[in-house]
Amino acid sequence: MKPKFHFLIGLLCLTILFSAITPALGEEKDIPKLQNPISVQYLKTNLLKTQPRLVLNADLEKLVKSKLKSDPVIQNMYKSIQLNATEIQKKPLLERKLEGRRLLGVSREMLYRINMLGMVYRMEKDATILERINKEVIAVCNFTDWNPSHYLDVAEMSMAVAIALDWTAGKLPKSTIELAKTATVRYSKKTRQ
């Protein structure tokens, strides 16, 4: 299967999973409306202080865990995510390989991998999954760059690394966290030059 297809399947799994459980969450809280452009002040005021906070948060995670005990649809979706995470662990780590002039396939594969591994990690706190997330982050952060000539390549890789850091909530080694922060800033700055 091609990375683009993997990414779309993974995104579909997470979208269906979250959409199946968010009506109950929406009844409990109003979701704040975004004000564009998003400023540093907006983020300081509205970004949750606890992790995870990107896509998934503590309330949603708690709801997913409760639905996993009773909802057969959610259970089947999660089994699919688990199978995807198992398959990812059998694959070699990502390499910086351009397709034409783009790295987007690699960036999307990273995003797919982190979504699958990250969800399993959030539900099970499995040390093996955490170690694989760590290896994936180190691998992409050691690329020479994330192809700054195409910002979408950089943006999707940045999002994957951000989700990895957020969903592991400080459980990755400090050296990996620093490497990820440095790489994200360095590779993002190259796109602006």
C-alpha cells in the first residue's frame, strides 16, 4: 500500500472514532470558536495546559476508554488501529526519500504512523509503542531537512512530530524532545528563507 493510502485510512479511522464519541463530549462542554489569525496570546490563553491537547485531550481520551468497554463499533475501530500499529512496528524507520521534488509521501506516512502508534500508546501506555514512537521521531528529526521548498512537506512532518511529543506527554527521553524542538524550528525557518 502506498503511504498516501495508509495516511487516508488512518485518518479515516481516527475521524470515525472521534466522530462516534464526540456528540457525548459536545454535550458536556462548548468548544471555543477559533479566532483567526491565531496569535501567540490566543494560544497562551486557550491552549490546554495538560497533555494531550492536540486533537486528543483528557476528556476525549476518557470517553474513548469508556466506549472501548461497551461500544462494539468503537472496539472494532480500535482493533483496526491496533493492527495498524502492529504492522508499523514491523516496518523499517522512515528515510528521507523524495518522490520527484516532494517529501510529502514520507511526511504523510510519519503522520499516519504517529496517529496509529500514538492512539495505542494513549490507550495502553505500552512501553514498546513508546519506544517505537521515540525511534520514529529521532529518525525524521535526523533528516537533513523536511524539504523546505514545499511547505506542505514541512508542515505535515511538523504536525506529526508535534502530535508525537504531545501524545507521549513528556515520556520521551529529554534528548528526543530537544532534538524534535530543534529540528522543527530549524526546518520551519528554512521554508521562510
